[in-house]
Amino acid sequence: MNPVPRPRPAPGLPGRRGLLGGLLAGAALAAVPALAAPARAGARPAPGPASPAGPRATRPLLLGTYTSEGGGGTGIGTAAYDTGTGAITPGPVITGVENPSYLAPHPSGATVYAVAEQGAGAVTAVAIGPDGTYEVLGSRPTGGSGPTHLSVHPSGRWLLSANYTSGSVAVHPIAEDGSLGERTDLVTHSSPPPGPGQGGPHAHQIVTSPDGGHVLAVDLGTDTVYTYRLDTSAGTLTEVSRAALTPGSGPRHLAFHPGGRFAYLACELDNTMVVCAYDPATGALTPGPGQSTGTGSGVSYPAQPVVTGDGAYVYLANRGHNSLTRYAVEGGGAVLRLLDTVPVGGDWPRQLALSPDSSLLFAANQRSSTVTVFGVGPDGSLTGAGTPFPAPVAVCVLPLP
């Protein structure tokens, strides 16, 4: 069927993919060096010099982008970040990967996976060698169009992906070497009917609950979160519950509290954050009322929440407002208390990621082609760490352990 266009941020502003032409013409695309071979990259950047206070570690950072429609990046960007200062050093590009707009690691750390956000959707596996080299292991079709999100089941045996344009979710088996097998399931969200202004279902995220018992798929088009049980032998999904959000709210991404009983859901069309209770026994998600994002009147297109490892704070990226909202978590995860919003230092923060120890927060700013970094204080406050790092059409940032 014909692709359903995404809701536009405002009159005259292009949607998810249409903005690339105008953006790239004016953006400073300080891309990291291209590789000679498309399927393999050189070693990760070496650690930087020791600071006066002593040596600090550097860890790898991967960057997602778009590679089509006039060019964004040329593949998955690689870099290294200083775990103390957050300073980013560019590395080579992993080429041979199309439109890698979202990235997810394997629990073993030996493989990373990327969506190919395009009409003929696909997922790609990239091996990470013990010497820090990368090798593209191949791609598999998702059976849908415009995949925007993927995640690895905690067992490490299944890759889950969400096809935005066609409103479906897919499952692929993962082999011992990290490569992908043929798709084992594809489920299209055929009901309930699409929300106001939506032309159809739009699956935007698929994740496994912290207990590993259920898979949850967030659909922006139907204003619904679907809960599935994954057959870990056959790789098939069976729906067990669904949660209805306010019609027209446009649920986009959720993040679980580490306690596993609550999740925080960003709704991009009504500019709210929703605290949801989660029942591990049944997989049922129960949404509460929409809460303020602290961005004032109008729609700020909240994109993605992240939760600190200790479960004390939640951060939310607001694309239209170009800000980050900070919430304190109270009541064992049941309550979010709005603290403040701070400028993100870039344009259109599409995705957020915390470092493994939650001491740094990274924001991928799509329209300014930058990644901004913040230090996270003991009170959850955010302090800008250095100048924005140039990255072509930065739509995903993934700090690795």
C-alpha cells in the first residue's frame, strides 16, 4: 500500500525523511573518515592522552544516520568518548549499511544491529571483533516498510524490529556468530482503528520487559501499546494484552523503571509523558494520565525517555522545544515529579542515551547534525560537557560498555 506520511511538526517543516535534502545542503557534515572496504572498518580509536588527574578510560560510541535521499552519513559512524569528560573523538565509518537510523547491541557485546529505514525495510548485523574491528555480517528483510526501532531479546537469540510505515513488528533468529536468520514472525497491528489524523498503524518501538516475560510494541498510529508473549523456541509472537492511550496522543517510545513495575511513555502528538503500571504476571500495561513535559503550550514532539540506572531520574528529549526535561522518580517508580527543562544545545533531539554508569547523557540532534553531551550530577542535574560533536544527520547515538 502507499506509505502513510508522518504527522508534520508544523506547517512548512518537513517530516522524518523529507527534511534531509534541505538539511544536508546547509549543514556542516563533518563526517568521520570513510573506509576503504565497505564491509570492514579499522580498529576503534585509541584512548586519548592521560589527564592531569590521571588516566581516564575511553569507550566506543556508535552513531546512526540516514545514507539515502541526498546523503547523510555513509554508514554507521564510530567514535570514542572520554568516560570522565564526555569528549568525543571521531573514528572510521562502517560502510555497507543502509539508512541505519536506529542501533541496538547484543547482550554479549559481540554484535550490533541496525535498522534500514526505507521502503523495503531490513535489519543488519555487524560483528565487533575482540581487536576492535567491525564486520558487516549481512541483512534480512523485515517484511515491512520504514523500520524505526529494534532490540535484542535478553536471551540473545531473537531480534525484534518495528516497521513504522506498515505498522508491523517482526522477529528474526540470531545465530551463534551474531548473524541473522530468516524472519520467523510478522504481526501487523490491524486494530484498533487508527487515531485522529493517522492513516494507519505506525509501530514505533518494540522492547522486552525487564523480567523477560513479555514483548511490548508501541504503535503511534493506533494509540496503543501491544503486549506479546514470545515463543523462545519458535520465534513467534502471541498477543496477550493491549493498552489504549488517549486518542490522538501518538505514543512513541517507553522506558522501564529498573524495578520492572512501571514504564514511562512519551506521547509525541499531545506533548505528554505517561506513567504506566506494568504487571509482570499478565503483561498488562495500565497507563495513567498524561503529564506535562514542561515545554509550555503547543506540541514539542517528545521523542524518547531514558531512566538512570538507579531509577532516580528520567530524562525526555523534546524535539520541537529543543530541550531535555528532567523528572524525579518517586513512590518506587509510580510517580514522576517535573523538575526542569534545559536547552539541548542542538536542533531536533531525536534520541537519547545514557552511558552505562549513567554519568553521561548523549543527545543525537538530527537537524543540527550534532551530538551533545551532558554530565549527570548526583541530583540528576545536567551540565553541558564541551562543544557539540559534528555527526551527519545524527538520529541515534549508542555508547557501548
